[in-house]
Amino acid sequence: MKIDEIKELMKFFEASGIGKVKIKQDDFEIELKRSVEVPEFTPDMCPTPIPQAVTPQPINLVVNGSEAHPKKDSTINSPMVGTFYMAPSPGAKPFVSVGQTIRKGEVVGIIEAMKIMNEIEAEFDCRVLDILVADGQPVEYDMPIIEVEKL
């Protein structure tokens, strides 16, 4: 191997992020090795999660002012992690639709969590501006699901 080829190999080695390379060609041999190697993954490198006891919590509808859309008044957020459903059963009429006025206590959707169907109720009179989540879509805790305008 010529000096220029060795220099080119060193530049490639440095840019590649490879930890070690060894080349043998006839009677020529070269080995490139980084001074700081990335340790190999071992199971003891991962901390063991501590199991947490799950305590039942009452379902509360979380309503936050929406700063992302100044023309919107509020959002109805998911009170838990689960799957959002717009209707009580497949093929049934949705609980709410865009433009509909709903009263306090009316069901706006269902979130299935751990095989339990949890009805989500409006905490105040409002009008539905937009439904942000598709039927059957997974939702996270505090994720906006419906944009509303308080009445």
C-alpha cells in the first residue's frame, strides 16, 4: 500500500465511526483502532424498572385554553392513555359532530383503557369546533381530542 492510500484509508476510518479495522495484503498489514472505544452493550447497562402500583383514579375531563389556535376557546383532552372511539359501537351514530352544541354532562366520546370503556363527558356547555382524533386512534394522557368553544 502506498502512503497516499494509507492517508486516504485513515481519513475514511476517522469519518466512518468504525472502532477498529485490520487490513492484510500479502506481506503488508495495517491495523487502525480508536483510542476511545464504545463499550459493547451488556444487559447490566440498562436500569431495571421498578414496578409501580396502579391505583384507580377518578376520570376528570381536562380542559385547557388553546394557545396554538388563538381563535379556538378550549380543548377537551384525554384523561388517560387508551383508544378513542367517537360512537358507542361500530357503525353507530357518533356522540358529537363538528358544529354541534353540547350540554354539560353529555358524552363526547369513549376511551377504552385496559378493556374498560370510559365515557368522556363535557364539563360545560360548548360547541364542537373540530374533532382532532380519528375513531379508533390511540391517545395519550392530556392529548387534545376535541376543540370546543365555551357557551
